[in-house]
Amino acid sequence: MIDIALLIGRLLFVALLYLFLFAIMRTGIGLVRGQRKKDHAWSLSVERGPKELRGVTIAVAGPVIVGRSPGADIVIGAGYVSARHARFTLMGQNLFVEDLGSTNGTAVNGQRISDPVALKSKDVVTIGDVAIRVRYA
């Protein structure tokens, strides 16, 4: 009699454990689906420059540093690029670019900048002969 009660208790425990795991999986899948429904995200695409950089696309989730330094997020190995040349920064839903005191400067749509500039989708940021297109999609 005790064996039957223990068997029923074990089966009930296993059933409850599976229900609990199913509820957790359902919640986790819902969270992942919610993350995919993000309205928009910023990305940077190198359109013109060294062959090894052309076509590179980076999703912007935090600050993105462009420069000659190996620690930069986008490394441009050219003499006209400073070690830390420019920085892309997210502020809320807006993306800004700022020149970090480089010698040769940074341009947005052909206009040289000295202060942080808010970017719009399809703007082109130029650092020397490297063109980086900004997209908000």
C-alpha cells in the first residue's frame, strides 16, 4: 500500500515539475518574441574605404568608437585617422556622432563637425576616405 502511495506521489511530483518547466518556457519564449518586435535599431555600414571594411555592418547597442587603435570598434589603419577619431553614441532613440579631437576631422553629409551631431537615417559620416552610412530600421 505504501509503495502505491509513493509511486503516485512521485508521478504527481514529476507532472508538477513538467508543468512548471512548461510555464517557464512559455514565459521565456514570450520575452524573446517581445525583444524581436523592437520597433527600430541603429546600424552602421561601411560603404567606402579599405577593401576589408567595405560591407561591414555593425548594430549600435552602445558607444561605437572609430579609429586607428586596435581597441576601436571600427579600426581604420590609415595615417589620416587618429587613434580614437570619432564616437557614435545612443541617447534614447537618437544616435549622435562626435569628433574626438582628431587632426583631420569628421564630416556628416559633407559638412565638417566640431560638436556632437544628431544623425538621421541614411546620413553618411566621412572619416578621411571612409564613408559610413547610418541606418535606422
